Amino acid sequence: MKLYLASPLGFSEAGRYFYTNTMIPAIAQLGYSIIDPWALANQTAIDAIQAMQPSQERIDRWRALNFQIGANNAAAIHSSRILVAVLDGVDVDSGTAAEIGFACSLSKPIFGYRGDFRLSADNEGGIVNLQVEYFIRQSGGTICSDLNSLVHALAQHYAHYQGAN
């Protein structure tokens, strides 16, 4: 079963380490085929653009690459069965929030992971932004506060899905 892993963790060295060495292996051991949008991005193209001097050509190349990355991620979400979203941060990453809304519109179950203990909700009735939380819960998913809980919820979902097919 394909699982799309929406996350801002690829932006930082510490985040990439946790994402690659802890989170992905913990989910993969359940039997999911993980679609990693960070691996879909063309790092060679990114590096080439970053090496360019500031110019209109650099801006144009970023715009073209940004569109390509967005289209690739949308296609990957379409092809997935489930979406897992990392919700850490003072506020949920805007790209991750967009992926959550898109997956909900496609009727994909969404499971959130928030290992960050800082307060992030609109009020004491929520965990994260109310709209993000709504889409997750409306999809039939849940929000987990630690990796073990997420793995358990995903294992249950996998077993239920396998039993239904």
C-alpha cells in the first residue's frame, strides 16, 4: 500500500536525520511503500539553480522547477492510498497543510504526527490549526503525539485495509 509522507523535515539537517533514520524505517517496517516527496525532487536541478547568480534567469528557473515539484507531489498524492503528515513547528508547514487539504479532497485517510510539545492550536480545543485538524479527522485519520502511537495507528489501518481486500 502506497503512503505519501508529507513533511517539512527535509529542510533541516536534524529533521532529515530523524526523517530518514527513524521515521521512514518505522513506517516502512509495517509494509507500506513510502512515497518520499524529498526523494522525488531533482536535487541536481536545485543545486544548479542555487549556484546561479541572482538574475531573472534564476527566478525563471526556480518558477519552472517549483511548478514541476508541485506537479510531481500532486501526482504522488493521487497515486497513494494514505497520507502521513508531520505537523511539528509553531504552526503546521504551509506545504504540508496544502498536501493535507488536497489528500482530504481526494478522500485519502490522513494521519498526523506531532511530536512537538509546543502549543500550536487556535484555542485549547485543538492540537494544530483547526482547519488542518478538521481535514485530518474528516478523512478518518487521527493525530498522534509520538512515533510509537503513529506506528500503532498505521499498523491498525494497514491490517484493516488488508482485511477488507
